[in-house]
Amino acid sequence: MIIDYARKEVEKICNDENYARRFFPRHKVVEDLKVLMTRLKNMEKFSVFFQEPLMSKYHTKELKGDKKGIYSLRVSHKDRMELIVKYAEPEDEIKILEVRGHYGE
């Protein structure tokens, strides 16, 4: 999957564990984010999140209302990743918009 980021800060949160710990003091969240990023980088198609039972833990869903067209992945019980998906061949493209507490927590 081709990955882009909305802002440099989001890219650093997703790819730099030490930087991510500033925003997520619970080390488990940082580890879960690291696993999710590895999975995203190794996939070709975003649809895997809807088809594979192993991926159901991310509770992938398309948001509604003013966030229509944006997908949410659960990083942890309280933390979410929001992204936009562009379905393409041979691999999908995603743009990670935000990684933060759910409802701005």
C-alpha cells in the first residue's frame, strides 16, 4: 500500500516510537500503532481490513456526516487512526490524516 500523511507530525507519530510516546504515554498504544503501520505497509489492498478475520480487531468503518469518505481504524480501545483511501491498481493508496484519542480525547 502506498502511504501518505496529511502532516509531518502525523508521519512522525506513525513512524517514530519515541515521538509517538509524547502523545501516547501508554506504551501499549505505541506498540499497537507500530504493528498497525507494519501491516499497512505490507498490504496491497485496504479491503483486507473488511475481509480478514484477523483484521476485525481494528473495527474498520467509514465515518458519516461531515467526515464521510474518511475511514477509522481502532489502534487501541481509546485511540483511532483516520485516513482516506484511494482504491487503485496494483495497490491502494492511503493518506493518514490523524492518529489520536477517539472524540478528541
